[in-house]
Amino acid sequence: MEAALPCEIAGEACALSPEGALLWPREATVFVADLHLGKSAAFRAAGVGVPESITVDLARLSNLLEGADAERLVVLGDLFHAPEGQSPHVREGLLAWRRSQPGLEVEVALGNHDRRCGALLEALRFRASRRFVCGPFQCVHDPADVGTGARRDAGGFALCGHLHPAVRIADRTRSFRLPCFWFGEHCGILPAFGSFTGTHAVEREAGDRVFAIADGRVVAL
């Protein structure tokens, strides 16, 4: 695992991983968002020829968890892409991965793509709900569902996914996007972990902290 960048979030000593994960060492916890497992299988079921990505993504996740000495994994939504992507190959790959992580606690903040995936979540022994509190953090998929005022404050600092955030970098000859972590006053949004996902360029406001992933490093912008 590449070196993670230390970062304080909600008063906690955390670190941002080049793999796109937020590490919380004090609680041996790793946060990731938007894996979209089975997306390539869903595309193939629709007649679109794309390579399978689940094996690569689960291997990346295993290496990340091992490197972080993680005891708990929190998925901030869109663990799956769609029920149509739950091919026998995808299901068996996930179940085999789960058998390789017998002591790992897994919690999922259900995302919009996780609908109708409850049976597989149960088979994997993952706890799942639309939102839950994890220490000082409120875990929810969509930043739009964080809430405002007392409802927001009662849940703590929100950690979310959904947007697949990226920043646009330009020089004199070219422009490109880099996936990023995006932290505002009350909410932090993680980049998509899945390798078969797009990105969405974000418009940061004054006071926001943005950390781009580039060349295997996390860089504060």
C-alpha cells in the first residue's frame, strides 16, 4: 500500500490513501465509497463487451485492508452496481473474498445502486442501513441526504460518496481530471474506489479542503 497522507477530520487523526480510502487508525477502520462491484458484468449482460473488474478491485481492497491492519470496513454506498451484475462469477468472487476475511466487520451505508441487493448483503454478513453513526462520523451515501441544522449536527461530521469527485487540472496545452477527496465544513466526500467508474468535477467553496490523487500519491491542493 502506498503511503497515506495524514489528515485531521472531525478531531480524529486519519489518513488519506492513494487507493481512495479514508483510514481511521485509532479504530482500525477503513472507509471506502462507490465500488460498483458487478458493473462490468451488468454491461456484458446488456451486450456491451467490457473486461471484468471485480477481481482487480477485490484484490486492491484486500491489500488496502491488510496494509491498514483494519478490523472494520465501512462502505459509503454503491457497493454494488445493479442486481443484473450479480452473475455467478461475481457472486462466487464476493463470497470467496468474504471467506478470506472472516473476522472483518463490514458496514454499508446503502446507496442508490444498492437497491434489490439485500439477499447478497445477508449472504456476505454485511450490516447495512441508509445511515449510521460511527464515532464522530455520520455515514451516508448521498451528501444531499445529510440533512441540515439539528438533524445534521446530531449525526456528526458526514462521510459520503455518490459524487465520484474529481478536480480539473490544466496547463498551457492540456486539461485532465484527478480523483479527489473533498472536505467541507460538515461533510467529506470520498472518491470512487471502483476501477470501472467515472468522475465528476467539483466546484469547491472557500474553506474547503481538497486532496487529489496523482501518481500514487495524495496531494493537498
